[in-house]
Amino acid sequence: MPPIQDHPLRYQLANELHARPFPNMSSPSTVVYLAFKQPVEAVHRDRAKDVEHLIDLLDRHGAAHPKPGATHHSAQIGRHTLKWEQHTEFVGYMVYSSGVSARAFDPVDFEVFPTEWLEQAPGQRVTSLIVRVEPRPAAQSLSTALQDWFVPESLAVSSVLDDGTVVAGDFRIDPAGHMRFALFANKDTDTSRIGRVVQRLCEIETYRAMSMLGFSRARGLSPSIGGLDTHLSEMMVEMTTGQESADQTLAQLLTISAELESMGAQAAFRFAATGAYEALVNQRISMLREERFEGYQTFADFMLRRYEPAMRTVKSTEARLGTLADRARRAGELFRTRVDVERSAQNQALLESMDRRADQALRLQTTVEGLSVVAISYYGVSLVSYAAYPIASMLDLTKGNLTAIITLPVVALVWLAVRRIRKKLH
């Protein structure tokens, strides 16, 4: 078989499907997760700084560096395993190790990240969480642990993956600044399955936190949108009554349209990203295949009551902004129509005025033409009289009689000549 020429990206793209494997975790285990994001322009950030920060942590433990251009990396740092991932807007660090501390969710577990290293992070913390993985105890002991570790009012508990594990969390930040999640695994639950559940818990919390940035943006835009909505409504009333001049209305419309376009451009990416993160949150929850556990609310129930209203607010704000921009455009079109009608009326009045002036000019021209016939006839009679004086002596006529005789024929000839010239011009 002759050799086949491969596309230069074939192997790279095929290997990308296997680039982010789920971690294998035993029970008991402790997992700490941390995500950083630059406060502004996170998409266009210098990603080399993310890698430099990772290498700094790896060098502290003598671990291998990632490959050039890598967006994910796994390494052993002491007795912990590190899993690093670089995303579009944030960078995530997951560190896990076997065993759990005597104190549940002990902040000491986060000391795997040195304080000096945290202070040098190229970004701000989006979320951090501790996942405590334990063997599934008896029902009474499990209920006691849930009551001791979490806030009952917001606690979500589910049996996931065909009752292979029980996951719990209250989505509250503890005094140390971390979210808390617990995972209780059955004895026969595979380590890869535990790793998948933990990975999905970290993704649910991270994507939830990222999507809430859109809610913050929407809440910040609401007062401005409300003010522009009121102003635009007032302008529509003024346009109906015709109280404002066209120049003032046009200036106000341009100002409102410019503000709306600016707000829409600034919020477009964040709203689109929020929609994508929301879809990922719902997808990760559905992949857990939740079943209700002892009457507790599930993660899906919690998101429906606490998270979904915020996402609806984002969608409502985005729709409201788009609707307001459409209203401003329609108002501009109405204003242009009004201006066109006014200009048409002005043009019609101007044409009527021009017609009147043309009629007056024609009448004046006719009058001038009559006067010109008289003037030309006067000079014509004088010239003919001078030429006919010798004839008058021969015919024994006075100059007055001669002038009277030739006046009517000269006037008639001049009038006919002027009329003929005017016909030729028309």
C-alpha cells in the first residue's frame, strides 16, 4: 500500500481527545482546587505568565515542567498530585492526595499552595474549594456528618452515578475562604469514577462562579438601561407632540444610540460567556445522574432555586438591552420619516413660491416686451422719418403728417418682428 500523506495536525487533534484524563482517586482522599482569573481582558491576557506561575510551583518541588505551548499538565509535588489546566478566561489548579485530616475541611490542607506563591499569582481568585472524599458510612453517621459540616438551609445532597457515591455541598464560603464539598464513596466504587465525580464538582463550582460574573454585569447595567428606557420614552412623546426641534431630537437620539451601542459591545462577550458557562453547569450536573437522597434537595434543585434566577436576570438584561437598541433604531427611523415629510412640505412650498415668482416674471416680461415694442417703434419712426423727409418735400407733406403716416406701419412691423422672435425662442 503506498504511503498516505497525513494532515500536519492529525495526530495533535486526535491526541487532544485524550489530553485531559480524569484523575484516579482513592477513598479517603483530600482535594483542594483553586482557579485564577485576571480582572480585565482575561481572554487576551499574556498566557505565558500562567505557565511561569505554574513552573514556579513545580520548581519548589523539583517536578517536571510542561511542554511548550501546553494548556494542561500533571505532576507529582511531594505527596500530592497536581493537575493544571489553562482555560479561555481562567487557570485551574487541582491538588489531591490520599488520606484526610482529622478536622473536616481543615484550612491547613490549602497550605500545599505557598503563601508567597499565591501572592504572585497573575490574576485574582475566582473560586477555591476543598473536597473531602471518605468511605460511605452508615446512614446515621452520614446524616450527622452532613449536619456538622454544612449549613442545612442551603445543603444539597445527591446519590450519583447509580448510587455509587453520595455528594454534598452547601455552596457557601467558609471562614477560611473556601467552598466545601463532601463525597462518600461505596467500597466497590472505582477510583476513576471517584475522580470523575470530583472533577465534575470542581467544574460545576468553577463554571457557576464564572457565570455569575455575567449576573454582576447585568445588575450593574440595570440602572443605566432603566434611565435610557425612560429617556427614550419621553423622547417618543416629545416627537409625537412636536415640541422639540429636529436638531435637539436628533442630538438626543444619537446620544442614546451611542450609549446603547457602547453598553452592548462591552457586555456582549460577558453575556455570551455566561450562557456558555450556564450550559456547562447544567451539563455537568446532568452527567452526575442524580437521585434524591433522604429527602435532601439535589444539586439540580438547588441550581433551579438559587442559580437559575440569576441566569434569567442575565438573559432578561441582554434581551432588554437588545430591545432598547431596536427601539432607538426605530425611533431614529421615525424621526427621519418625520424630517423627510417636513422637508417635502418645505420643498412643496418652495416650488409653489417659485411658480408664483415665475408667473410674475412672465407677466413682467410681457409688460417689458410691450414697452420694448413702443421704444423700438419710437426709434424706428425717427429713423424712417429722417429717411423720408426728401419724399415729404416732393409730396408737399409736412413732417408731422409724414410722421403720422409712417408711425402705424412701423409699429406694426416692430410688433410682428418681436412676436416672430418670441415664437422662435419658444
